[in-house]
Amino acid sequence: MSRPVFETRHYLAAGTLVAAISTAGSLYFSLGMGLTPCDLCWYQRIFMYPLVVILGSGAYQHNDSLAPIILSLSVPGALLAAYHSYIQYATGGVGSCTVGGGCTAVQYELLGLSIPNMALIGFLLIIGIAIATVFDG
């Protein structure tokens, strides 16, 4: 019997990489570039940061039963990031949030993607990885 090309731990390791890059990126934007996160950015961070530890420990321990936990953090995070992306573009960057400025303001873009757009991509990748662990694990 041959081993599968990707085992659950490989998916979890890939998810760890996505979550770690997302976390490092958000820290660089705030600490390195001096951008102040708005309220919605803080909530997205709350959902992303624990995923580094959860996915990383799952990959290390070969734990194939983490999909519900991963999805319980990544789905609400993706919904917040999608909402944040929507209000940025729907309002044209005019409006306010609280702490640190407007949630509708586009503080930085990379390849046409705002920070919430990048967070949404990260969350969607992690959701895909969590689903893959269920079907391939």
C-alpha cells in the first residue's frame, strides 16, 4: 500500500506557513510601517494569530482532527475580512470606525490588494487547507 503524496501533517504545515506569513505581515504593517490597525483589523488578528499555534502543533503532532477548530477561527475571520473589504470599496474609503482611524480607509495596497483583501486570501487558503485535511486525511 502506497503512502499518499500529502498527509494531514503536510496540509497543516502549509496552513501554518500561511498563518505565520499573515501574522508576520500584520505585525510588520503595524510595528514596521507604523500603520495603526482599525477595530476590524484587530478582530481579524484575533482569529488569525492562534491559527499559527494550532496548525503548527497539529502538524508536529500529526493531529488529523483539528478541522473543526481551524474552521471555527478561519470562517469568522474570513467573514470579517470580506466585510471589511466590502466596506472599503463600497464607501470609497470614506467613513469611520474607532480605534486608530477608519475601517474604510485603505492604508496600504500591494498588487491592488488592500490589507483586508490579503487577510481574506489568507483565511480562504486556511479554510481550503482545513477542508482538504477532512477529505484527504
